[in-house]
Amino acid sequence: MSHLRVYLAAMLGLICAAFLLACGDADQESEAATSDQPMAVVASFSIVGDWVAEIGGDRVDVTTVVPRGSDPHVFEPTARQVARMTEATAVFLIGAGMEPGIEAALNTDDQRVTVLSRMVQLLPGHGHGHGHDDHGHDDHDHGHGHDDHGHHDHGHHEHGDHDHGTHGHSHDDHSHDHSDHSHDHHGHDHHDHSHEYDPHIWTSVVTARQAVAAIRDALSEADPDGAAYYAERFAAYDARLQELHAWMLQELAQIPEERRVLVTTHDTLGYFIRDYGFRSVGSILGTLSTDVADPSPRHLAQLAQAITEAGVPAVFPESTTDNRLLAVVAREAGVPLAAPLNVDSLGPEGSESDTYIGQMRQITAAIVEALGVAD
């Protein structure tokens, strides 16, 4: 019996050892599978998501919070979306009041969060809203910028909007209906944001390149093993951005100096105006955000007069805003509405403006078409 007990104990020991070894192998396989998964990254809206997907490639899974066609200025994330941002490895947003609903839900000093507006020299905003009288000036002063650039809030790179199958995994977060966010800014409490600086940094390729470089750095910090991969993808994408910038300069050169005047629904093209040689006589809302009350009749009348006096050839609707007041002012000033610009959102998936590069080409082509002189 003693020999039998020894034998059984030995067999039991072998069985336990084999079981533990199998569990260890399974754990290693599980860890390996996990390490092969793309990094979960969140981007605030479609333009940022496109940049992150371009640089992150197959190493990131990007979720975009604000759906295409919706207005980031007024969008409010759901509890589920906030949870996703909190759980992500990294989060990217423009900041500076561009996405106030998202900013309010995040700790933007969290090292997982990259606030791209902190990485570029920002144009100052103006202290007055749509009630101001002086429309004949250029609201954008080149000499002043944003001083808060000292730290890079490298943050959750959350699953961003991957509209095209060439890079990584990406998707919009459509877990609920946002149809009421796209064009109506009257049905909610307005965020208290003064817009000390202009957040629309992507409207110039010059500042866009700086923001994309910050994305490369943040992804490399979150995923050091992928640093060389991100650097390679950035170099290729940056070359395409430089080509885009050169093409835009060439196309826009067709517009005579006296016709290089832009009027939109809100003050969204400041960096474009600065870097491509345009000016503005005002906008319908007269603000950097759409999250404001309707402008006064006096403001609209003054804007119509400024458009007439400046000889503005056409005014530009925006794809994410209610453009009815712009149509009224255009009719009063006797000028046509140009093709809508996709400024605060990329175009629908599959459209010519469904990427950042495509968006800037669409904006450029629409402006040349409306302001250029026919042959």
C-alpha cells in the first residue's frame, strides 16, 4: 500500500505540473494575442481621426466621437463615449474651445490626452461677438499666438475615425442618434467659452503639419515599440501635405487680389485667411463658435452692407451649420451662395472630401470656383 501511495502521489504531481505548464502556455498565448491587438485610440471628430489613422496605421484602432456632418462646437458626448475615452490608451482633440462638450468630460492634463491646439502657434480670437459693428477689418492678427505650448498632453489615442481602409482600424461611434446636434444650436444651454484663441488649426496645411507631428510624438510615447513605424508613416504623410500646400497656393493664385474676400457662417477660416492671402469682412455669427444665440438684425444688415461695399463675389455656406441666415444676407447683398464648405467635418465616407487632404482640396476648389475670374 505504501508503494501505491507513493506512486499515486507521484502521478498526481506530474498531472499538476502538466496542468500548470499548460496554463502557463495559455497565459503566454493570451498575452501574445493581446500584444498583437491595435492600440485603442479616441479622436474627437473626423479631421483629427483621419490624422491619427494616417499616422497610426495598423497599430491603432481609432474611434471618432463626433459623427461626420455633426458640429463639434455643440456636440455632447454620451456616458458610453465618455467611458470609452476614459478607457482608451490615448485621446486626441483640438481643444481651445473647439469641442467644449468633450473637453468638459476629460481631464486635459492627463498624460493620455493630447490637446493639439497646444502644439501650434494659435491665432488670437476676438473679444466681441456677433453684435460688433466693425466688419471692414481682418480679424486675424498674425503676430500673436498661444503661449500655453509648454507641455504636450499626450493622451488617450482613442479609436479614431478610420474612413478609408488604407490605415489601421477606425470607426465612428454611432451608438446613439445625434441628428439634433448637426444644425441646431438653439435646443441646449450654450457652453461658456470665450474663445481667446482660434481653434480651427486645420484650415491651413502649415499648422496642420505641426498638429500631425504632435500625433506622431504622442503615439510614439504611448507605444515606443511602434516609434519607427509612426515616424515612417509621418514622413510619407507629411510629404503629401507639403504637396497639398503647394497645390493650394498654385490654385488660389488664380483669384485676383480684390476678390480674395471670404464670408462664412462663423469665423472658421482664420488660418486659411492668414496663410493663403485672403481677408474677411465678417461672418453671420461673428464668432469662432457656432454655440451662440442668433445674431441681431442690425449685425446682419451691417454685414450685408460690408459685403456690398467690399465687392464680395460670393459667400460660403458650411456643411455643419444652419445656413438660412447666410442665405438671407446673401440675398440682401445681391451675391450668390457658393458651394458649401466641409470645414468643421470631413465629407461623407466615399465622397471626395472624406479625408483631410480631400477636404482641403474641396475647400480650395470651391473657393476658386466662386471667387476666380471666368476665362
